[in-house]
Amino acid sequence: MTALRRIAGLPGLALHGFIGLVYPPSCIACGSATAVPHALCAGCWSEMRFIERPYCERLGTPFSVDLGAPGLVSPAALSDPPVYQRARAVARYDATARRLVQRLKYEDRLDLAGALGAMMGRAGAELLAEADVAVPVPLWRWRLWWRRFNQAALLARIATRGSGVPVAPELLARVRRTRQQVGLSRAARAENLQGAFRVPDAARPRLQGKRVLLVDDVLTTGATANAAARALLRGGATAVDVLVFARVVSDGRDIV
């Protein structure tokens, strides 16, 4: 007890140094040593395929070449436009990004939400500047009970920090249990999510005329984002944008 009291009585910098000796900072993806806590090591950073312009202004999927014209929309967005207006993601859903998301969701690494959410806030700055409210994609109640937290809600709170945009998870509810989306085709994903989301009647007045930023961890085919956006629009929102940490990008073509 005396030793603990001595440690607790250390000045801030000394205490931080002591903790660093006992628990040296490590990479949030692979666990290798890092110079600062809650960061990626050089190797994992180099493996992250960050999404930056030029990209489709609608889907947020990167173009293979810079065509030199701002505001371009991809053929995929023109042929099959999403329900939401714009989507933005930090990185492609490749090895390192996948590892980070899985550690957050399935290994109870809630501390990762800070780093991932901060990156999302930067990637979605233009969306946050126009948003009236942020709504995390809700989980089915039994899945939430089993996991004990909603990763989308954690990320939304961090991503919106300092923006003045309130986070309102109560504006959207998951009212129907759905199968796991993993392994389903695009059509099967969309069918699986039909009627899965609804704006509660009590929440409709607060949603009227609002531009919503829908927040999730990953965007794959867009079926979840489309279903949630459709429910928000029916509930009174004027527009819905989407912000995620990672999105699937197929080689050679954009996907919704």
C-alpha cells in the first residue's frame, strides 16, 4: 500500500514515465513497440492504405488516376446511386485496418476507439462541418447485450469530439434481428436488412429537417448504410452522409 501511495504521489510527468516503463507503449495493430501510446508502428502505418483524394465524391472510393477535375462521381455511383449522399472512410479495409476493427469489436479493445475515431474525425471533417447530428448504426439488442458495447457509438463520440455535432443514438433503432452479413452476396445483404431499422415515433420531431451523419466501423457493400439511411430519411431527415473507419474497395472498380 505504501508503494502504491508513493507511485500515486508522483508528479504527472514522472508518473507517466513510470507507467511507460511498466507498460511500454505498443502498436495498436500488431503490438510492436512504439514511441508513443495509442499509435501505429512504422510497419503497420506503411501497410495502411489511406483513402485520400482523388475519390468519388459520392461513394468515397478512390480513383486509380487523378483526372484533374474536382467533384467527380464514379460510374458505380451513377449507375447505382446509394441512398445516402456521401460516404467517407479513413482507409481501405485491408489487413491492418481489418485487424484494428476486429480487435475493437471482438477483443474488447475499447481503447482503440480513441485512435480510430480521431482518424475518422479528420477524414470526415467536411461532413462534420455540415452535419446537424451524428447517429451511430445501432446493434440488435441481443447482440448489444452479448458484446456489451456498440463500436459505432464509441467511434461516433470520438469522431465528433470538438465539432459541436451532438451524438444521438436514440434517433435510430434496430427493430428486427438480421443474419450476420459476412458471406452474403450484395443482393442477400440488402434483403437481409429490409425493415431492420426504424426511427422511433418519439424521436421524429428531433429529426425533422436535420442533416444526419451516420457512423459505423466498416462499409462493405453499403447495404447497412443504405437501409439505415432510408429509415432516417423516412423519419424526417433531409439528407444522410456516412462516415466509417474503413471501407471495402474492389480492385479495378468502385463498389457501393
